[in-house]
Amino acid sequence: MNTLRKHRELSKKWNLDTTHASATFKLSRRWKEDEDVEKFVVDFFNDKQVRANFQVAASRGRTSLLGHAKSATFETLKTRITSMKFFDRLRDVEIVAKSGFIRKCMEEDFEGVAAGDKLRRMLVDEDDEEYCLYEDEEKEELIFHIFKRLVIGGSMCQWEDEIKEYERLTKMIYRELLTVHKSQSTGGVEISTIALDVKDVEGVAIFPTDSEHNFCYLCVDPIQSLVTVWYGAFVPYW
């Protein structure tokens, strides 16, 4: 992920350095409209080039992909959002002040995530009054996933007092993961990326511990026949 590599200080501050990884691979064939997506995911994790050039987190350090993938659990994410106005409602309900300052609250721990501000609280506390600020369908948007991963970070995350860096890097990563093309039928610009949120791969331990803050996104560019993987394991400090 070029964006995080170029912003190493923020990556380190948010603890998105030691247990996270990204890489781009060339597909050996073109993506088909009727693609068997689960088979694609399984083949990806069994591919020799992927195994030789991509490592996942272990309880300590990193490890190669071990075992043989048999099946995969995943969700296809939406990529409909084309404007950062998507996050304006955070200011509408004063989770974020007009100045960009993230409003504080009493700190509580939610399965290893310390939430001492209203933004992190909104993302992890199901009992929070703003937890449903975004509808379930909106939470399936790739841009929402990117934003949440940056805000939550790793178990040793040092969070921001203002929202600007979260929004800035969300926009940059979103652009980096997406491919756009001109529609032959309408002449308009369309997003062609297929974004997959891989939850589990039977036969291959891709995460060292169970956590809803683990993530593994496969973003397929069917035009250039590329797939970019952005991976992160939430490893408790204690």
C-alpha cells in the first residue's frame, strides 16, 4: 500500500505497521463476468507467487501462508461512494466539531479497542446512540471499511485528536484501490473494481487470533488483470 508506506509516521502511530501488509499481483488470466469468486479467493491463497511474496501475521512476527486453502468465507463490498461528503454526517451529529476536532468521551475498552472519543465509540460500541449513524448497507462500502481500519488501527494505536488525517488517508487509499473506466453505453465514469472482504480461509490460518478488527481485502482490477491485497491482523498487546 503505497499510501501507508509514504506516511510511515502515521502508520506507526496508528500501529498499522508491524501486523499489516499489502501487495499487488498480476492475474494469470482475465477476470470473467461469471467468475466463481470463492474459487478465485481459494486459488489466490494457494498461488505459488502469492505464497512466495506475501506473509501474514503470527502471534509474534510474520509467517508464510501455511496449509492448503479449501474454501473461503468472504463478502463482496460496495464501491458506490464517489465523494468524501459521505463523512459529513459525523459533523452533523457533532461527533466531530466544525473545526475537525473529534469530541472526547469517557474511555472504555471494547475487546481490546480503547475508545476515548466519540468517533471510535461510534465504530465499536453497539449500544452507542450513534452506532447506527450509517446504515448496514453503507457499512458495506469499501470506503467505510478503509476509514474504520484507519481510525481503529492496531491494539497499540495512538489515535488522532482531529479527523483530517483519517479523511485524507482514507481518500488516498480508496483512490489507490479503485480502478475507474469510461462506460461504453453511457459515456460516464464507472468504478470497475471488485472488492472482497475475506473473513476466513479454511485450511490456511490467515489471522493469529480471532477479532472483528482483523481484515483482508482483495481488490481486483479486471481491466489490468491485477489484484491488490490489503491485510491487517489485530493482535492484542497483552
